[in-house]
Amino acid sequence: MRILLADDQVQVRSALRLLLEQYPDLSVIGEAGEATGLISQVQMGCTDLVLLDWELPGLPMGDLLARLRQLCPDLMVIALSGRGEAHRSALAVGADAFVSKGEPPEQLLSAVHSFLHKTD
């Protein structure tokens, strides 16, 4: 599974990369720190999954998700936030799943792996 990381904090992207690269079936193919960079990454070629910081600067989340889906209709998105209350709004505007940044890493891995069979 090809994954893009989108978070404005370099440390978060690095931690996500280290976590995901432990699994041979997961490949981090790019990173973005803001919405425009994420769109540029997706324009270069569709990926399977985006791990998307729900507070990513640059565009309102609904607009960003609509643009990503326009570019890659089969793209899956897991929204990430330190604010648990963002869960409902993330799913309402089109995220496929939500994981709180406060949850143990196993929660994120479970969510990522739940999408793995959909890309085969």
C-alpha cells in the first residue's frame, strides 16, 4: 500500500514514517506539510492512502478532500487529530476513517491495515 503523510509538524511525519516503514506491505511515498503540497504530491500520481492531519493548513478540509477525490477517486483518507471532537466532522466531509493522535500506535496501524485489502 502506497501512503502519503500530510501533517504540518515534521516530527509527526517522521514518527509516522518510522512506524509504517516497519511493515513491508506499507510504503510511504511522500510527505506534505500543507494542503498545496499534498495536492501537488497527489497530482504526480495517485496513491492508495493519505494520513491527513485534520488541522493541515492551506484549505478548508471539505475543499481539500473534494480536490483529492477529484484527482484520485479511489483514494482513501484517514483523518488524524489530537482533538477527538474532530471525529464527527472528519467523517461528515468525506474522510474514510478517523484516528486520534492520542491513541496508541496500534489504533492507527489497525485502521491502515483495514484498508490494505481494498487496494489489492
